[in-house]
Amino acid sequence: MRRVVGLTAIVLTTGLMAACGSAPTPSTQAKTPPSTTTTQPPPATTSVDPAAPGTDWTTYHHDNARTGTAPGIAQLSTLRKAWHAATDGPVYGQPLVVGDTILAATEKDTVYAFAADTGAVRWSTHLGTPVPRSALPCGDIDPLGITSTMVYDQATDRVYAVAETTDGTHTLYGLAAKTGAIAIRTEVEPAGDKIANQQRAALNLLNGRIYIAYGGLYGDCGNYVGTVVSVTTAGADPLRYSIPTTREGGIWAPGGAAVAGTTLYYSAGNGESTTTYDGSDSVIALSPDLHRTDVFAPSIWPRDNADDLDLGSASPTVFGPWVFVAGKRGIGYVMPAGHLGGVGGQAGQAQVCRSYGGSSTDANVIYLPCTDGTRAVAISANGTPSVRWHATVTPAGSPTVGGGAVWVVDYETGVLYALDTADGHVRGQLFIDVAPHFASPTLSGSRAYVGTMSGVVAVSGI
């Protein structure tokens, strides 16, 4: 991504893409053992609010479909800051909730476990030395460590994170959720110049495998090609898929894949070609073994590639029988989930908004992150998208839904908003702290949890 169109870049994160070609070489042998500090007893297994269904939030936007919806939680009341837990660096990924524990990772390559009720540190594990901005060929995160949202695996009771460390090495770690002890350490490098790759997209867990997407640094420098790498939860059997372009085509949208059944849907950014179609500026469908089974690209892809107005800024949305995407140009495209249609094969389209981040869905509405404020989008029976409402405020964060409200962060001003699901008017707001671009609230029990530039904030009022 060469630039973020329409955003005032105050905080730090934006375009990020990646590359790959040869399969990563697994390595479960730790070199210098990272440090783990336990400051309280291991977390209990009870939930934050045992009466509330869907309390755990174990992946980006709650589930593999990326619905971003916490069902059955309390209705909105007066918002207040319950606690602020300081960390050693910014928290770009969405915090996770496992039982009564909040899990978060920082750009200083540290993973934390906090008590959900008080914010006290239960354990922290430092995984390595992040890459300073001065050592990168371009970019806007300083230092560059763990940028993507982690994923929790109930089968192994581990939380998985990808850390970037000195010289641009990318390593998948599996940590015991109760203690922070490192169980798995596996290099997951894409091909090309690894220092030009950035791992921004949220991790996915599907049928015992972790899926990791790569894009490039802000500024689109160096040799990279958008790639998905997969290994088992034991760190074995590496697989990969790369966008069939000569360079770029980064898979960097923060939501990672939206999954329907066993199909992973990713959006890809602009590629270098403006003559022969190169697989970029697209929504791709991948099988669990990382074969491309379907693709969509707008017929104006040459102009998108030339003008950096591609689809790759926002993750696809799985919505009933449809797949929806709206990227930098602002056109929302709708495709049948079983047949994306190839170049120009959409079922419907409409001007919606310039979208960056991850969407949420609830009932018959998509809540879409837009550079000028959240939109509620509906899709008709014939696949035509339409805007139901445009929020009365303009936060550009990635929305989630629960307690009768749409939750969205104005990351530049540090304000968390609760919007009415019916018409987008503000029902509540609270200053929490300046947050990274694309910040997205986690909803669990009676609280929202948000990663900020200085730690994690818990907000009561749901």
C-alpha cells in the first residue's frame, strides 16, 4: 500500500503487505530462550461472566467468520474506564478473552495475560528484539514486533502469535495460555526479502492449522508478494500460497481471512501489472491446503493498480450466501460465496465508502469501517448493496457489535463510541487513549477491551 487515501496519519499503522515463494522451514528449537515473568498465580478457568453466552473472544472479531458480534451480553449503560493496564509498547492486535484472562501482544514483542476483573498482570513473555524503524527500508511502525491479532487454540490451550525480530525474521510462537511458557517456536518466512515483509493480518485457526498472511511495509518498498503461510498447531507441515504477481499484491487487511465452511477468503492489494491480470486487487478463495479455488477482481483493476485504489485495505465480509468487499476506491462489490465470478463477475455493486479494516455482521446488516465514519450496509436478494445509515460521528476504527450497540474507536482522538444499531446515533462515548489505526474493541461479559498505544483499556458499561 503506497498511501492511505483520506486518512490523517497521526498514530502509526496503515498499509502493510507481504511476500512469499518458498516454504518456510519449521524450527521448534529455541535459540536464546525468551523470558517469562509471572506476577500472579495462573488464571482460573472460570469465565468473566458465567451467565453471559459467548464470553470468550479467541480470534479477531470473535470467530472465523469475523462476525465481530458478542451475542447475549448486557445492554448498554453508562460507560466508564474500569482499568488501564500498561504494556511495554503499543497493542496493535485485538485483545483476546479466554475465561477470565485478557491476552494481548505488543510491538516490543511481548505477550501479556491480564486479569479481566482488575487488569493485573498474570504473566508476560518477551519473545525477542523487535526491528527498529531505522533498520527497515520503509514503514511507519517503530519498532516493528507483533502487529497482527493472535489466536487461541482450545485443543492445545495455547495462544499463537507471530513476532518480527532482529533482521526481519518472522517466527510463530505457541504459548501456554495459563503460564506463558513457550511450547512452539517455528519460523514462518515468506520468500523474497524478509525485511520488506510485514505480518499485519490477523491469524486464523482452522482444523488444527494456523494461517498467516503477509503484506509489505507502508511505502511499498522492497521485494515482496502477498502470501499466506500455514503450519499445524505443532509447528509442522508448512504450506504456502502466493499471489501470482511479480511484486506487491499484499495481503495486509487486519481481519485476515473470513472463513465460510472450510474456505478462507482474503483480499489482496494492488500488484505491479496494469496490462495482464496478475491476481492482485482481488478477493481470493483458498482451500485449507492453500490452493486457490476462486477469485474476483473488478473490471477496473488496471486503474486500481495504477492509482493504488485496490481492494486490499479491508478484509472480505462473509454475509449469508454472499461475499462483500469495499476497498480504497469506495465501491462495494457483492459476489456469490460459491462463485466469485472472476474479473468483473460481481452480482452487484454500489458506491459505499473507502474502507480500511475489518467489518462486523449482525442479523441482516454489515457494519463497515469507513474513513469518514461507520456505515450500516444491507444486501438485497439480488446482491445489490445499499447503505442503511452513516454514523453521525466519523471514527474510522473497525466496529464490533454487542449490548445493543455498535462499538467503534476514533483512534486518532482516543474516543470509544457506542452507536445505536438502528440509525448510528451516539448512545455513549468515552475517552480511553490514543490507539493504533484500525483498532477494534473486544466485547465480553459486561466490558469492552481495546488495545491502545500504551496498553489495554477495559471499559464497563455493557
